[in-house]
Amino acid sequence: MKTTFAVLTATSVLALATATASAETWDMPMAYSASNFHSANGAEFARCVTLGTGGELEMVTHPGGSLFKGNEIKRAVQTGQVQIGERLLSAHQNEDALFGVDSIPFLATSFEDSIDLWDAAKPEFSQLLDSQNLHLLYSVPWPPQGLYFKREVDAVADMEGIKFRSYNTATARLAELTGMLPVQIEAAEISQAFATGVAESMISSGSTGYDRKVWESLTHFYEVDAWLPRNYVFANKQAWEGLDEATQNVVNGCASLAEYSGYWRSVQYTEFTLGELAANGMVVQPAGNGLKAELEEIGETMTAEWLESAGETGARIVDAFKASR
Ligand code: PCA
């Protein structure tokens, strides 16, 4: 009797140990607010993985920079502090020009363009990320980028000396070329920056303006459709390779679904958020022809600068993108 009990106990302990060893939790830091469509989409992705693996791989998102701040996420995943994360692709342009391919003014200005540019760039990115100990899973574009101000702006000359919130290398360069003063601030912190006057202007989507209620400080949104920057979701390479094939298949399936559904969320969110900016008292309108022409000229300068720094790989991507149009 005693022996049977001992054997049973040993067996159940072993079963429990096996279950604990195979069930894993992956934490997924994200930089943008929980209500943002990227974060909502990421939460669905995480649920898909948890459900699809029967809980063997539980994925938990941490939006709003709560686990790691936006500018810490990539390093945290590379070094294995967390297994997976989401970040703005172009935030890493200072590491390699390739990361800025989606922020070249007026190269890819619509959702359709954004897909074609991503198709052209994806193989190069997978390789680059692999060399950085990362595994690319999926990517979703933000809505088209427009200019926010506290007053009417009809020409680049009107921007002289304005404090401009930047979020990557391209936005900081745009500020310089328009005579504004760039200050780099994460989206999670912009409401405060605008309220305190640290920044008075930015280029971003209607989505971020809506998420951060910028109508409390800003008055004008000019639709420029300058580019559609992307977020991307990536895993630590060892963590990825440590998953068995069946689990990887589930994650890949959920990633494809997230890329697709995230894209549509972004499309739908564009009109909704611009409507909300207007409903909250902002002037929302296309940039005037004069301003647009001036910005396009600046775009040409920035395109040339990017091509110069991105070398042959950059040229190959841009050529492949143009050929697909
Ligand atoms: N929102 C993010 C990046 C691009 C966008 O539309 C931001 O402003 O930080």
C-alpha cells in the first residue's frame, strides 16, 4: 500500500514536471497605448498563439511601454531579456539605413504602396534581423503621415523655429530641412510634451493624434501622405529555434493572420481617426499645393540622402518596388 502510494506520488510529480517544462510564457513588450490598433492587433496575435498551442505557449502583451520603453524593446529581445517584442521599424535607422526604407518622403504614400514596398524589402530585412539575433514574424503599417501644428501653416517658411517632435532619423531630418527644431519623444509621452510646450508640432498619423488626444494642445492636421511607417514583431532567435515545429507553425499562422488583420485595422482606423480629430475641433485638411510642392522637393533631397547611405541593397529594394507599380 505504502509502495503503491509512493509510486503514484512519484508518477504525478513527474507528470507535473513534464507539463511545466513544456509550457512556456513569452512576454511581448509593445511601445504604444493599449487602445492603439497595433496593440489591439498584437493582443489578438498573442491570444491566437495561446489558444492555438492549447496553452503550451502562452503569449502575454505589455502595451504602452510598460515592460520596456519603446527605445529599449529591440535590445531586450536581442539579448533574450524577453522572447518577443514589437517596435517601430524606422526607429533603428541609426543602426542601418535599411530600417528607414519605409520613411522616405513620398516614395510609398498609400496602403497599396506600403505592401509593395514591404514585399520588396522583406527578404533583406529577414536577413538583417537574422544577423542581429532576431527572427521576423510580422509587420503592420501605420496610417499615412501628416503634419500637426498649433496654427495655420501654408508654406515651409511658416515652420521656422517651431519645436518639432520627431520619432526617428527621417522625422528629425525633415525638421532640419524645414527650419524646425527636432526633439525626439516616444508616442507614449507626447500628450505631456505638447501640454508643456516641449513640442508644438509633429508628423504622425491621425491614429497617434487620436490616441494621444492632441486636440487638447494642437489645432491643425494637414494630410500630406508623406509615408506609412511600419511596426514589426520579432522574436529572439534562440527562443524561436527552441520552439518545436508544431508550435512554430501555430506562431507563423497567427503572424500571417495578424499581418493581414492589422493592415485592415490600419486602413479602417485612418478615416475614423481623422473624423475624430475634426469632431474634437481640429482643422483637418489636405496640405495646400504650395506647401505640398515644397515638401516634395525636400522629399527628393531625403530620398537621395537615403539612397546614398543604403547603398546597393537600398537601390535594389527601391528598384524592385518601382518595378512592381
Ligand atoms: N505613430 C507613431 C509612429 C508613426 C505614427 O503614426 C508615432 O507617432 O510615434
